[in-house]
Amino acid sequence: MVRHVPYFLLIVPITSYLSHDFFSSFWYSTLLLRPHLLLAFIVTSTCFTTYLLYALQL
């Protein structure tokens, strides 16, 4: 599991960079007006990342 950590560390800066440039206003409006959508997105992203890590183990 430890050897797959760099994959996760690679995903985080890319998504942070893309979300900062492209989705910044979307994040603020979602966080303020529709927090349940933001929570759903976080849960979905976490599940997808976990699935991706398990797939990379095979």
C-alpha cells in the first residue's frame, strides 16, 4: 500500500491546480449555497480514489 502513495500525491496537486483555475467560483458558490453537493462530490472523489488505488495494486 505504501508504494502506491505517490500516485495519490500526484492526483492531489493536479486536481488542486485545475480546481483553483477552472472551478474556483464553483467551489465558493457550492460551499456557501449548496454544501450538500460539495459533500457528495467529496464522497464520490474519495470512493473513486480508493477504487483507483485498489486497481493499481493488482
